[in-house]
Amino acid sequence: MGCGSSMRPFRLLVEVQVTPQSNQNSPIPVTLVAVYDRKLYEQFSQMAAKQWYTQRDQLRRDHPGGDVFIEWEWEFVPGFTPPPVVVEIRGNAVGAFVFANYRSPGPHRVRLGPHQRIRINLEEDDVTVSTLAPPEGS
């Protein structure tokens, strides 16, 4: 993401860990957004999660078809560990973000690097992302 000349899509393995008391013991909406437009990437990099969730319907209408951004959405229950998922991101992505819609104030946005395996950590009052080592033998 963001630095290669390769246009091949790549697969991102996403694990999620949800702390039992996260988000005041309420489900947490989470969106992973891959961005393909530099101007929109800069806009998203300044956006808190609350803004994303407030503006996303309009952003979808302004940018239909998945040409400038693609999103994957989930909702996670505190204390539950979901199975890992694999998302396929086109190779021309400028970058990607994770937004988590917590009840508490804060940006709750994480910019992703060019990794192939990540863990989204939904902690009590904020979200973090950890890079995971590739599986042995790869």
C-alpha cells in the first residue's frame, strides 16, 4: 500500500481481539477503509471515527463504485473473539485506515502500514493495531 509500483491486489489477514469491557460493554462498529485517491486519503487522515460514521453515507454518494475507496464493515461484541478474515486490497491503494466507533471521545482512527497480517485490538476506550509476524514457512 502506498509505495509499490505493483498493481497486483494483496491479501491482508485481519485478526480482531476485543477486550471484555470495551466500549462501555457495548458492540463496536469497525470499518477498514482502503483509499485509492491521494486527496481523499489526506481527508480521511484528519477524520475522527465519529466523523467517518457521520459522513460515510455522503462519501459513498459522492464517490460511488469503489474507485476511490473500498470499505469492510463489522460490529464486534466485547469479550468475543471472531475468526480471522482476509480482505483483498487492490495494489494501487494509497493507504488504509481502521475506524472504530467508540462511545468515548477520541479519534479512534489508525492508519495502516504495508503489512500482510494485522490484529485490531479493541481495547476498553480506544483501538490499536498490531503487526503480526508472517506464518512460518512463508
